[in-house]
Amino acid sequence: MQTQTTPQAILDSLGNQLKLSIWCGDEYLNQPFSHHSFSDDAATLVGYFNVIHANQAQIIGKVELSYLQSLGLTERDKVLEKLFGEDSVAIIFSDSSIPPDELKALADKNKVPIFCSPLSSTEVITHLRYFLSQQLADKVIIHGVFMELLSLGVLLTGESGLGKSELALELVSRGHMLVADDAPEFMRIAPNIILGSCPEMLRDFLEVRGLGVLNIREMYGDSSIKLSKYLRLIIHLTSMNNITPEERLSTQVRTKNVLGLDIPVIHLPVAAGRNLSVLAEAAVRNHLLSIKGINAADTFIERQQQSIEEDSA
């Protein structure tokens, strides 16, 4: 799933924060930025003025402006032509820099709006990169319940009727936090980071069979809700009948590809009488240990092998 954003969206969302003012080209504010993916070689979203790899949002501060003014007429025309190239969607002059008057004609010709900001180039770039990365990132909706467990972003998945919502409700009652029920939205905002959040319509709500739709924030307080979290682990609920004897001590690492990243998956068997909330917490704790290189199954197998070798000797 892909979304679009425009210079108008930047003005609406960051105008006050960046103290943006339109210098010229206010009729071109609806030109869209192109889709951004970390797996392709599309033009950079935002950065300092670059005449080799053009940014979609070009930032010009005092240093860049001095460079432009130091060029000869012919060379300056060539550089300005690249500045307003086909990849340029918006140009922002930072550091209270004043654009040269000659840029107005180029802005109209290429339909590129020019903004001014009194903030430093670094500040403008930092805010714009974060905003555009979120707006233009690859996105996907995965059916399940997304939560924060022990400071880790965990997605609960599984077939309908296995008790994902009931498990989520019990985990909330144990002090963990709900991000999204049923349709959490995930976006890849960095090469190794997937951010999960809740669609605004579903925020704070959890549907539980027999109880209907519950407002978790009103029932358990603000501390029971998390607006967003990085996806680090998937706990997949499955029927106990699907677990083979060989899998009881298996150390095989399973993963699920989400937006190009492999996310670890733990299969949690469901059966009558099992305390799934305790098991889910234990699964997360064990996963955190495995990140540190501590694997209980491997340690047990090593001890067993060592014991066999000692008995043989």
C-alpha cells in the first residue's frame, strides 16, 4: 500500500514548527512527492542541494547560497537548471536566507514552490526526513493484535477464534499496552525499522467475543495504550495438534517477511487450561535472552550430549 504527500501537506503539518513561509509558487503546492522505498534507488527525499543526485526536497542554506552566488553566469545557469530538475518537488531556503529574484521565473517554469525558514538547515532536514519517510513509506495492514510487551513491540496473530483478543485483554490487565486491535498498520520508516500503529478509527478499542467492543483507555487508563511501537516479534497462536514431537525442543528460528524485513516468529500452541498470558510473557523474555546469545534449548542439548559422552567414557 502506497500513499502520496505534497508540499501542501508539509505546510499544513510542519508549517508552524519550521516557521515556513511561501516565497513563490503557491499554486504548485499539490505536486506529489514520488513513492519512497528503501529497496529502490529513487531520488533522495530531502537533503542539502545536490547537483549529482537530486533530492525531491532541496534545502539551501547560507553555504549553498554563497556557492550559487560565487558561480559565473554560464555555470550558474547550469546548476540552477539541475536545482529545478524533474526530481525537484519543493525548494526550501533555510537559515533566514533570501532567494535570488531570478528563481521566481524558474519556479514558475518548472512548477516548483519555494519556501523560506529561519531555522537551520540541519533542523529543517531532520524534521522533513522524519515526516516524509512516514508519509511515503511502504505500508501494510496485518490482521492481529499489536501490543507492547516488556518494552518490545509484539504482534499477536493466528486463526480466528483462537483467542488473540482474550489474550490481549489479559495482557493489558497485567500491565502491558495495546497499540492496535484487528488491523494494525505497519510502515517501514528506516532500513531496519518497521513502525506499527493503529488506524484512527480503531484507536483505544479492543473487540472481545461475548463482551463486544471495549474502550481500553477508559477501562484501564492512559497507561494501557501506546500510539505506536517498532515491530520486533510475532507470536503466532496455533492449535496444539499442529505441534510435532520434534518441535518441542526445536531451536529453529522462524521468520515472517514484513515489508522486506524478516521478523522473528514464535509459535504458541493453544489448548484448554493453558495460561496464554504467562506463556506469551515467557516467550518474549526468552526472545530477549536469545538476542543476548542465551538459548535454553541449546544449553540443554549441550548438557545432554556432554552427559552421554561422559557415560560412554
